[in-house]
Amino acid sequence: AIFAHALGAGRLAGGAMAAPMQQPRSGRQAAGRRTGRSVAAGLLAAAALALLTGCFKRQTASGGSGVAAPEAGFTVMELLPKHFYPKTWIVGKIVQSHFPGALPGPTVMNRVMRAVKPWGLTKENTIYGQSICSDEINSDPGHLSTLLTRYYGRTFPLGGIGGAPYVGKTG
């Protein structure tokens, strides 16, 4: 409808009248609204950037991943304001009650990388294989499988539906 008015047609295909365009706001109202939105968006972006840069460091030195990993000693969840903390969410409460000590993927990955470092495992000399179900729930950005796949570059799938390994006659 707006496109038809912009061309001065006034009628849409089939003879229907195009809806009239709304009256524009005064210059001050429109500019003030845009400025308020851009300030809010800027503050939100700055807060997100501050949270990410404060919570994560880049692994460097030999065997460094270039993948963001949480600082040792705390998790991203612990740095969030209390009203964002997962323990206040029903899912967080359920996870903590049924799986006490459950950790987020980035924390587990950081521990795994520290544990395999003494053996000299790097992304250049390691083939990462995983045997988990291929459901979409296992490919969320913060899940361990997704983080390890991003670190190693690709995954050698060892399992199918439900994570059961493909075994065949020899398995």
C-alpha cells in the first residue's frame, strides 16, 4: 500500500484503494524518538561488550585456541546480575536439583583443554570425534559439543540417533 502511494498510483491491483499513509511526526518528535532508540541500543551493545570482554579471555601461547574461554575460577553465569542468574529460572532450578554441580559448556571446555594440554593434544594433531544424538538441542552455541567442533574445525561423528555408536558387524 505504501509503495503504491509512493508511486502516486492510489489503487492496488484489482482496483482496491491503498490505505492512506500516516501523518509524519514533527521533526523534533521523530528525531527525539530516534535518538532515544539509538542511545538505548548503544548502551545495550556497550553492556554486552563489557560483559563479554570481562568474562572471556582469548587463549594464546602454544596450543591456543582462539576460541573464547571463561576465566578460571568463575563462570559467566556467576557474573550476571541476580535477576538474570539461571538459578532464578525454573530450568536452572530443575537442572541444579537433578544434576548438582552441572557446569556450562565453556567452563567444561576450559577444563578439558587444561587437562589434555600435558599430552600435547592440539587441533593440528587431533581428530575430534563425538558420539551424541544429532538433535538440534545438542548444537546450541554454548554446548560443549559445539564449542569443541568450533575449536577443532570439524567433527568426526561416531554416533547416530540417541548417541548410540554406529557399530556394524565388527562392533
